[in-house]
Amino acid sequence: MFYFFSDPTEQEKLDSLDARGDGVLLREKIGYVPQQSSYYDSLTILDQGRLMAGFKRASLDELKNKLEMVGLWSVNKRRVKSLSSGMKQRLGIALALLNDPPLLIFDEPTSNVDISGQLEFQGLLQKFSGEGKTMLITTHLTGLDRYVDEVVVLDSGKIVAKGSPQQLLARLGATDTVFIRLDLAKIPEALSLLNQNGFGAVTTKEDWILFSVSTAEKAKLLSILSAHNLDVRDIVIQPRDIESEYLRLSGDTKN
């Protein structure tokens, strides 16, 4: 377990190690994945890994294990310059994991990868969390707040909000947007029924109804429609997350 000290006299310590006097020991406890990794393009994945393993005094068996974990061992002869952004990201994660550091720092980990790469990264977050690792992630993108225990929102270098994602979204009264598609002839009946039960449609377009509802109300909305034989032909849910509420958070500096 890592301990981060808030006492001004302890600000340069991490896990009881002084950043100035115990720098070497402290760095061994940290794995860092930068936004833009710098590799030797002419090297293969294996040779680049061997170089970093030498710096970290990690064994080749461990290097193989970490490359297998991120799906790169089978292509370890490929040169770095031929790798996609997602593969370079996975290489960076593998190298950061050498010596199994308890703290992982990710700087904009999904900014240069496609959807597939983002989903792979989310899967790795769940794996590392299950292993008890502490992770610090900086990002401007959406979708990661559902995997973390605490969020800190910065605006112009100042903390404007912090807490669990659930706490911050509850504080904002954030709602999910639900798009429901029904038979066009059933729209008036559905609107009347839902209005009677406290649901007000934001808008309708052709055979779609748009609602803004809390997470707890989504199931209730669908159960009402089903109970009155109003068959839902399609449904799309757009969940609110911390990043999509950033402007509201940065406009409210009360913690």
C-alpha cells in the first residue's frame, strides 16, 4: 500500500521514502507511462525491452512475462517504428511493469489510441486494480472515471472538485440521457403514461423519445413501458461521466 502525505513537512515523501535522499529506492516503486514514449525506432520490441530491463535490473524471464501480458511477445521481432500507437502504448505499459512496481503513473494513456486500444487499456486497469496496485492517471478524455476510486478535477492548475465519481455526479445532479424507440403510433400513449409517472420527455423526433433520468430511474422507465405492452424497439443510453461534466465542475469551486 502506498501512502501519500498531505502534511507540508511530508510533501516530498512517498511511502515513507524521501524523494531527495531515497530517490533510487523511490523510483524503483514507480512505473511510469508517458504520453509520448521515446524509443529507438530501429530496435525490435525485444531489443528495446532488453535495454530497459538492463536499466531496471530486471531479468529476461520477467521481460518475456510482461510482453506476454500485453500481447507483444509473439511479435517481439518487429521493429518499434512499425508499431501502431496502440502497440507502442502496450510496450510502454510492459516496460513500466518491470520489477512489479506498486505505483503506476499514466500520462494521457488513451489520447493517441483507437477505440480498441482504449478498451484494452480499461481491461488492464481492472487487472492492475485486482492486483492491488495504486494507479495515478491524468487524462482529458472520457470513460475512465468508472474504473477509479477517486477523481481530482483541475482547472488552471487548481483543484476545483474531488471525491469518488459517484459523489461528484450526485453533487451535480447529473443524469443519463436515454433514447427510446417505439412504434410511431404508440408515442402519444407512451408520453401520457410516462408523464403520469413523473417522467417528462425532453423531446421527440419521429419514433424516438428522449429522456434525462437518473441511473436508478432507467429500469423503472422500461418496466412501465413493458407493463403496458409498449414494446421498446430500440434503446440507446448515453451515460454522464465526470469528464462530460467538467465545465460544470470547473464553474463550481466549492469542495
